[in-house]
Amino acid sequence: MDAKRSGADGGDDPAARGGPLPEFAASWVAWLVLATSVLATGAAMVIRQPLVIGTLGGAVDLLLFAAVMSLSRRHARVRQAAEGMTLQLRLAKEAAEEAAATELGLRKTAQATNVRLRAANEGLTRFASIIAHDLRAPLKRTEAFVQILDEDWGHRLGPEGGDVLGRIRRSNIKMRQMLEALQDYMRSGQSVVDLRRMRLKPIVTAALDAILDDGEDVAIANGVGEELFVVCDPVLVQHVFTNLIGNAVRFRSAATPHIEIGAEPADNGMVRVSVADNGIGIPEDQRERVFEMFIRLHNDEEYDGTGVGLAVCKRVVGDHGGTIRIADSEAGGARVVFTLPRAESEIAACEAA
């Protein structure tokens, strides 16, 4: 009975028998191990939480410090750039104020200089007019005495005396021409430029009619177009053409004078006009000098003249805002080129084309 009971008790203890654990026991052990692991991990996290938080806080502090330092450096650069721009603006303002003051001073100086020059020119003009007028009286007396001497005593003077009287008479004529030229030059400066919109060709035609005789052997080529308009004083510009055509006829070569007149639109709203001839021409080194008063390249025995015509032309063209120069002519003589303002309608038509 005991043996059976003992055997029966031994059969009831699996561990004693050395067999596997029941299924519920294995599950309980797994859950126990998992809970222990979780508790251990939680305990470790709890233990390490202050260190992690401290590390994260230090990193955040470093990032904030770096951001603050970057913003500080950027602010310093911005402030430095602003200060530089402020300095540049101040310097530019001071330079502009200085330039404005300098310009104002120069303008006042120029105005004062213009006033003095105007007064000097007016005085010189009056003086020249007085001289030209007052010299006419003794010139007339000299001519009268020469005439009396020639009529009453010419037969006693002989050939040599007659030659002297002829020289005196020619000198009087030359003096009269120079006085008239001087007055002409002064009048050209005193005249008020009456600008009008004018067709250029009739002005040229009027100058040709005034300077040339019907029977004079001169070939004229007037190439100025009928449709070309300029802004000018017609009286003064006709005087320019009269002087230039007269020079072309006077300073002729052995061949028959051939004068070619042309005009064409130029840049800057101007018209380029040219008067060319086949005469003796003007040396290149004298082409600026001939525009001065009383400058002549030839004596009276070769060609007569006063040396004032081109000076008058330069003054009139300058009063119109143009320029004048001398070049070589294809025919071998001189070619005078000057500019006049073009009419606005002509400028608009050229731009539209």
C-alpha cells in the first residue's frame, strides 16, 4: 500500500519525474522575464534621464549661443555697411554741395565776364564806328586836293609826279574800301539776327543776281534743292553768299571761273552748304588765318580786296550756330563749307524717312 502510495505521490510531481513544465508555467516564466527586463530598462532610463536631459540642454545652449553669435556678427556687418553707406552719402552730399557752390561761382564769374566783354565789345564797336566815320572827312579832303593838284599842276609834275598822284589816288580808294569793310563788319556784329524759316535756294539766287553782271563770263552750277529749308536771317546769309561768290570770281585762275554751289542735310539738325570754285585756291596752312580781320594773302597788284569778307562770313555763320571751314575743291580751287540750322519740318521728314 505504501509503495503504491509512494508511487502515486511520485507520479504527481513532474519535476521529481524530470519531465517538461506545464504550458501555463512556461508562459508565466516568460511574462516574468519580460516584466523583469522592462523594469530593468525603465529603471535604467530613470537612472539615465538626468544625464540625457542635461546633454540635450547643453546642446540647445550651444545652438542658441551659436545663433546669437551669428546674429551678432551679421548685425555688426550690417551696421558697418550702413555706416559705410552713410559716410558715402555724406561725402556725396558734401561733394554735390561743393560742386553746386563751384558751379554757382563759375556762373557768376561767367556772367560778370560776359558783362565786361559785352561792354568792351560795345565800346570797341563805337570806337571803330567813330574812327570809320571821322576818317571819311580827311579822306575826302585828300581826294579833293589830289584832284586839284592833278588838274592845275599835273602838266608840270611830269611822268614821275603823275605816278605819285596815281599812287595817292589808289591809296585813297583802298582806304575808303577798308573803312567801308570795317563798318560792314561792325554792322554784322550789331545786327539782330532775324531768324526765319526760309527756302535756301532763293537766297542763293538773289546773291548771284547781286554779284554777277549779265554779260560776265562765269559758269554757275546752283545745286541747292528747292525743297531745302533753313532757319536763318535771309539778309545776313545772302551777304555770306555774296562774299563767297565774289571771292570765287575775284581770285580766279587763267580759266573761266566755274562756281558750284550745293547744300545737303547734315548731322545735328544742320544743313551743310558749300561754295566751290576753280580759282587759285588757299594754301592749307593759311585756311584758319584768312578768317581774321584784314588778313590778305595777295597784294593789290595781284588781286584787290580788303581782307574782311571771310571775317564777316565767319561772324554771321557763328551767330547762326554754325561753323565754317575751307577745303580743297575738286576743280583745283577752294571749297568753303559752312553749316546753317535746318528747319524743324525738314528734320522730322528726314527722321521719318
